[in-house]
Amino acid sequence: MNAPPFTTDAAFPALDPGCDRMEDPAALFDLPRPPADCRIVVAMSGGVDSSVVAALAARSGAEVIGITLQLFDYGAATGRKGACCAGDDIADARAVADRLGIAHYVFDHESAFRDEVVDNFADDYLKGRTPVPCIRCNMGPKFTDLFRMARELGADCLATGHYVRRIVGAAGPELHRACDPARDQSYFLYGTTEDQLAFLRFPLGGLPKTEVRALADDAGLRNAAKPDSQDICFVPDGDYAAVVKKLRPEGARPGAIVHAGTGEVLGRHEGIVHFTVGQRRGLEIGGQPEPLYVIGLDADAAQVRVGPKAMLAVNSASIIETNRIGPLPYAPLTAKVRSLSRPVPVTIDGEMGDGNAIRLHFARPEFSVAPGQAAVIYAGERVIGGGWIDATTAAA
């Protein structure tokens, strides 16, 4: 079956200001040879974004192969749609591939996903850290394994539906933020290696989501109106504590809620897995003269330490297992310490990359910097790299 034609001007919409307009589908994939001589492997999750990437790849004239990794089949067990690895999503990916007339393969990676992502998530919570499993997944099963599979299939590139931009600079391919700041996913991809970036393509980085849906609708894809996934795929209804307690029952050990400044015991809790740094709700310790927040978690003592917001302020953080993409520029640097936070001015001490540890210094005190989260460093729109927040130094 041939790929259905795009029939409206929605096929190649105008991009946001500052982004190049792509009139030719093949140009989106930066192919090394004429498209007819190339093969594109597309990572297909079953969502609208990766489906549109597959449609654009099919329209480029290259041979296209879709690959879906079965990571966690929560959807099949509960009937819930929208989780990126659910059984329903695999069916959607297969239906899109059939519609486009491209090959599609599903690989069972549940065991690797459980070992590398789910177990790590539970262990981090037990240590009083705030994990980011989507980054672990991108650094492990999604990119490492997909990269290997695409190479084995003789692909010229591996394309995904992430909202980031790959721009070739003087020193080679660079990773940049998406043109649509509301969709930017660069925080989750800081661990991409230079070798991976040379092979990866991100065709949606210059498009807003509304136009991606228009492309899907125009191509007749059945998931054009499918809602975006909101939760981590293996966490039902956002209840992280329930997942951790199921995997690590010791995480439900009760303990004391202690004022971080005075040491006074203010209450009791039912397990540190219910709390993260910066959290205010759920403490249930009324009668205090000012709002209190979670300042830190002592996993060994099963203590939740709380205090006023000012105690959340930090001047610097130790960042471990760092990755760097391309040369470190002399331009001013910024960093994001949570996926939804704004980049803030920073400087760094140490040699970033190759897994080295560095010290990240904030130009102004920063709040809710939680061990276990990632710190992602930027120079303008370019992603320099990042690492895991290991410890913080409180502001004076």
C-alpha cells in the first residue's frame, strides 16, 4: 500500500519565527544520499507525534521501517489509553504502519525496561531521591537499543517524535530546544551522545503540536486526535508511592516529620515514598506560623525534614555522571533543574562530560533543587549536556 498523499497546505505549515521552513519532506531527515537509496527507521510509540514522523518519512521517498518497543503493558491490563508503552498503543502503531504501507516490528523489551528504569525508579525513591525515569529510558532502552536495531537494519538514520531540533554546526550535529517552548523535550535528551546525535533525526522540532495534529488528520491517521500521555507509563494515575511500595515494600516504613531548623518533631508520615523535595501538600501538620515545605529526606532514619521556603534555596549543586554534546562554549550558560522550570544563569567548575562530576553554581539562589533530578545545561538554545543532581549546598 502506498502512503496516502497530503491534500492540504497543512502538510508543510509555516514554522515559528526563527526556524527554517521545510518544503521538502526529505529535507527533514538530512539524508546522505537520494531518498530512494535510503532507509529510515522510525521509533513508533503509537502516539500522534511518532506517527506523523513515520508519515513524513514515507513521503520523503525513502524506505521506512517502524519499530515499537514493548516496554510496559499497563494499558492492556487496565484498558487505559494514553500511556506511551501500553498494549493499545502498539495496536495504534501497527495500524498507522498499515495505513502508510510501511514495515512495522514490535520488540519485547519489558525485562530490560524493568531492570534499567522501573527498578532504578523504586530504588531512588527509597534513597529519598526524586528520579526522572523518562531520562533513564531515553539513555537506555529507547536510544541505545533502538540505535543498535536501526544499525542492524542498515538504516541511514533513526527518527523519533521528540520535540527537539538537530542542527549541524561547525563542530558537527548539535541538539537545540524545540521552536515551540510549550513542547520542548530537550531536558529529557541531555544524555544523547554525539555518535547517537549523528544518526538521530527529530523532524518535529520546528512544529507546534497543533500543526502536527493537522498533519496526522490530513494523512488519515487514526490517532490524529489521541490525547498526549500525561503520566509516566508504568505509574497508574500518577500514584508513584503505590508503585514504589509494590516493588519495595520497605518504602512504606513510617517515621517522623522533623523541622529541619529546630529538630522538633512535628508529626508522623507513612513512608518517605510519599514525599519529594519542595513538596508542600500532604504534610498534614497544621498550626504552624508559616507554610512548611519538604526540605530533605533521610531514608535511613525514615525522616521527612521540613522548613520554610527560604530553606529550599541553594547556591550550588554537585552534578554526577555528566554528558557533554559538542564543545563547551564561552557563551553564558543556563541550566534547568526540573523539566518544567525556567533555565537560570549558572557557571560550572570541573570538566563536563565522560561521566565526570562537576559543580554547578547558580547566579541567584535556586529553589527545589532535588537530588535525583537532572540538571541540563544550555548555551542559548543549544543543549550542552547535563547530569544527575547528587547533592546541594544551601544558600547562606
